[in-house]
Amino acid sequence: MGALRSLVVIPTYNERENLAALFTALLALRPDLDVLVVDDGSPDGTAELAAEWSVRDSRIQLVRRPGKLGIGSAHREGFRYGLGKGYEFVLTMDGDQSHDPAYVPALLAAMDTAHLAIGSRYVPGGSIANWALHRRILSRGANLYTRWVLGLGVRDCTSGFRCYHRSVLEQIDLDRVRASGYAFLEEMAWLTHRSGFAIREVPIRFIDRHRGRSKIDRAEIFKAIAHVSWTGLERLRGKLRSERPRPASEALAVEHSAPLPHRDPPS
């Protein structure tokens, strides 16, 4: 990787009690890794704590937003920030310590043969800790439905632990990504696949949050299902014929093919 710079984008809302441990672990990984907190007006002082850390260490950066604008909107904000600052790789992860920073090097290493690396719970070697049975069924079902409707070979379409090469973010028109909530993750996987970029899944162990409360509610789940369904209907109607996705088997054959030039978008 050399001196290629990487940015970790962390969308937050009421994650003050989780940030210190997360910052400490991320900053210890490598000197060319910076962190951007995109905070949606947390009333618990999340942004204030991030601001204190940014004074002590310039590798911590902060974007304050006036209120809850959605995780998809926070990701877009982080992507634009990363592109504007010249980062080669932009990673995303949750701020609740469910995503272990120890997997960041593996995601970056996967970029030698891919344009998007996804920290996956559902490939061999991946797992989930501390989840009730109903949450496992819901997550599995959402991923199976998304794969079927959108023709994706990705097993964990809803994982927010990712690493994007800047060429993906430059080619995809972020202003046209419609989802603002958690469906944003599925839409970005779909758009990346549809655009012909190589996707690779890296096994991770997902650990349910130890502190704070989950931000996903029933309404958000139904919105995500509706969004995926609508995108699938567009696909069936042929509105995307000019940019047909490659077969899923081809999209995920990257692990068995020669390394791709990660600096350049596909032809």
C-alpha cells in the first residue's frame, strides 16, 4: 500500500461512551490512517468528545450536522470529504464497537484485488456474537431477499464495515443515490456491482454493542425492504439495460483472478 492515505468514516448519534476506545484502537493501526466522525447532532456530547480528541490529534476530524439526517446521508458526507482531501481509500464502520478495528488491515489488504471490500458476517470465517435468534433470522432474510431481488452475489449486503477505493466513489453519482437510511448500504453494493467494479468479502466477527441502544427500528427495516423492492422492479422493467450487472459469479471471481489495478476504474 505504501503511503496511500486512508480515511475511516464513522457516522454517530449518541456514541460518546464508545468513541475513546474506538479512537485509541484505530490510531494505533497505522500512521497513514485518519478518522472522520460525522455526527448527527448527538445530545449526549459525542461531537464534543470528538472535538476534544481532534485538538490532541490532527488525525481525528469532525463534521457536525444539525440533526438526524440518516446513515446514508452521513456516508455521502464522509465520501465527499474523503474525495476532497485526496484519500485513496475510504472506510466506513459503526461507532458502537460492533465492528472491530482489528479487521481494518484485512479490508485494506483486500483492495489489492478489489474496488470494494466488505466486512462480511456470512462468508466462511465470518460470525455474529450476542445476537438473539430473531435478529439473526431478520438479518439473514434481508440479505437473501436483497441478493435475489438485485441479482447480487454479495452475501452480506447490509454490512456497514467497508472499504471503498476512491475510483468507485468518483464514478458513482452520489447525488443520485436515493436511500438515506440503512438501505443506502444495499444500494451502494448494487451500484458498485452494476458499474462493473470488483467486490470482495472479508470475514469478520460482528459483536453486538455493549453500550447504548441500536438505532435500527421497525420503520427503518420496512423502508429498506421497500427501497430494495423498488430497485428490483426497475431492474426487471429494463430501465437499467444500459448498465446491466455482470453475473454474480463473475463479480465475485476476483479472488481467483489476477490482481486488478486498484487505482483505475474498470473499462
